[in-house]
Amino acid sequence: MIISAACRAIVNGEENIFKVHRHGDFFLWMKQLHCNYDKSKVESGFIDWDMHKERFVSRAEAAKIAAECNQILSQMKKEFNPNCLYSEDLY
């Protein structure tokens, strides 16, 4: 089950995964906190929770998981791209 949008990036020399409500929030945080990172190497994805642990998944993998778990908003199903999940597809 997809529980959150997330970004994976090297920030201040260390790789981290940041849970965010919307992917754009990551960039706002980095600007506000004056963090050093390479914007071109930020990977947008999602957090999947499988009842045992959380893991970072790509937008494509997240789309498959969200569809299987019936997490796609009913009004969005007509526009839903099964190959790329966006946070707007969930909430």
C-alpha cells in the first residue's frame, strides 16, 4: 500500500529518503533549510508499506501498487496513467 509521496536525494553529502505530502514540498524544504543537493539527481517516488517495512518505490511501481490496492481516487481513474503515479492520484 502506498502511504506517502517521497523523494530520494543526496543532501549535504548523505543519501536520504524524504517523505512529503507532494513532491514539490521537497524542493521548498531544501530551499528553506539552505541544504546542498543536486536538483537534477532528485528521484521522485513513493513509500510502499507491506505490513512489515517501508520501502521507496519508483512512480511506475507505485502506480501498479496503488491500482492493486484500490487507492486511486474514483474521479481520477479516467485520467490515471498506469505507468506513472502522481500524489494527486491518491489525495
